[in-house]
Amino acid sequence: MTDTGSGAGRLPLSALLSQVLVAFIIEFDNEFERQMPHRTTDHGRTQGQGKVPWLVSMAMWSTCMRFITADGITVRELTRRARTGTNLPGMQRWGYITIAPDPAGTRPKPPRSGWVIHATASGRRAQQIWLPLTGAIEERWAARFGADNITALKEPLQAVAGKLDPALPDCLPILGYGLWSTPDGERPRDHSRPEDHERPATEPGQRPDSTQPQADLPILLSRVLLAFAIEFEQESPVSLAISANVLRVLDQHGVRVRDLPGLSGVSREGISMAMGILAKHGLAASGPATDGGRGQVATLTPRGRSVQNKCHERLTEIELRWQARFGRETVTALRVALERLTRGPESRLSEGLEPPPGGWRATVRARGTLPQYPMVLHRGGFPDGS
């Protein structure tokens, strides 16, 4: 049974948003894995199938496959419509797409931004499976948690999302260098104006088309969480992904590196990336255990301890700002609705985390918690960095 935070202590708003979103994505991914013939590095391929694609997460649907039509789409147009980047080399290598110059083009060496992306046969099959899954999981959640509880969550999410920059993507971006959350993968540039990501929903020219932001639950959760993360990162020396997952669980006495995935909910690969960044900035160090035990121990430096405290304070400060900006009743209602799903007596979040028989998550050691910020990496986009 996965611990979704039912113990004592008040989780930050970003952590509550994250754990609900991650739980939704894992359930979405589990159903896709059940229906879609696939292969994985460690667990082989679906029996009785020939050439099948490598298994990927919901992020690759949200940033890539949902925009590819039967006629194809240029690399430039995909980026414009998704409003964030994707892992096109990976999606091509994994068997979902092809990318080639437009055969109707006249330039001898057209720029790659003008190349056309088409879905392969496997990609088209994946699209057919992905398309109805969000609605199907939302229906499950309404039955599991109660339709009133889902409505009570979506209403404040919509109230906040309606005041955010319409140009924000409808999903969390794939984390780039430094694990920053901005749609372009770079550290936020302006630290003086944390409200820069917030603009009137009616401001023209912010979305690449005339559509309004969708009201699907994972889209609402993603947009609100991303706005929170960008605001946090405009004032932080480390990303929210690093702070909420890895920096949070370290101390000056040392934590065994092998225990970090279980404490944080993040994969070993995600831990390794985060620790490298923390070490580079002098916030943490790793080395042999001083008690003679096996394995490496990760330890906060004095500066790391200071940054850890400031990051914790910043999470509280942003929630208070949001109460002033979006309305105290709205933000309080959002917190209450999230806590009801993750921690209250109605919480049944772990029920949807059970992997399908033979699924790759069924064969790996279960982690004791969900990430307090999704670790969406280029490794297929899984929300825990797997």
C-alpha cells in the first residue's frame, strides 16, 4: 500500500497537487500499459506481438502524440501547439513517429523545424488508446472518491487556472538541465516579478489557437502546479523538483543514498540527477558511510541546510500570496479538496496505483510515498523519473 501522506503534518499545497496528479498519471499509464502492446528495457515485450514500441508515459501523449494528425505536423507547429518541448528523438527511436523533410518542400536543405512528423502504425494505435483514457480515469475517480468530491476539486482548480497565463502548456514540461519547470526547460529569468506567469485569461495572442484551456482534471492540476513551480523557482537557487523531492529528505547527519527513492518517491535515476546538481552548487555531498556500513550516504552542507529552510518557508509564502491573489476561499477550498483525496477518510488514492498483472511496476520494489513534485524526465516521461 502506498503512503500518500496520511501521517501527521501539513503538506505544502504544491505537494498535494503533485501527489494527486502523479496518482492520476500512474493510473492512466497502468491502463495504457494494459491495453498497448509494448516493450521495456528490463521486462521484455508483450507476448505474441511482433515489433512493438517502447513503453512511455502520459507526458509523451500530452507533449507530442495528441497533436499529430493523419496528415502530419511540422516540428515547428507541434512546439507552437504544445507550448512546450518534447522528446522527438526518443519518440522516433521508440517507434511512435517518423520525422522527415516535407516531400512537397522545395528547399534542398530545409530546417529541421519544417520537417514533418507522422505517427507510425504503433503510434496510431497508441493514439487510439490514449485519446479516451483521461475521461475513463476521471469516471473511475468519480466512482471511487464520489462525484461531489471531484467537483469540489475541479471548481477551485478552474477558478485559479482561469486567471493564469493562457500560454502555459496543458501539462507539466519535461524537465531540462537543472530540472527547472519552465516550458523551455530553462531557469526562470526574472526573479523580481513572480506574477509574470499570471495574465488575464482574455489577453490576446497567448494561445496559438482560439481554444480555451481544457477542464480535464490532469490539465487543471498541471497548469496550477506549473504556475506554482515557476513562482517558486523565480526565487530559488534550486528547482521545485529537487527541493520537494530530494533536498527535503536530506539532513546534516546523512541519509543512505539507497534509501532516497523510498523516502522521496523518485527513481534512482532522478535521485542521481538531483544529487549531481545539489553537489555542484555545494548544497549536498555524498560519500562512504562513517559508521562503516555499505553504500553511499548523502549529507546536507551548512549552506544546503539554509537553502532547505528557505525553500520550506517559500512554499508557505507562495500559498499565502495565492490566497491574496486568487481569493482565500478559493485556495482554502482547493487545499481541503486535495487533502480529502490524499489524507482524509475519503482517501482511496492508493487503489488506483496497483499495476496490471505482469506490468513493469509490479516487478519493482514499491516506494513508500508519491513524489512531492513530478520528476518528468526524457526517459519516457514517467512522473517519478522511472
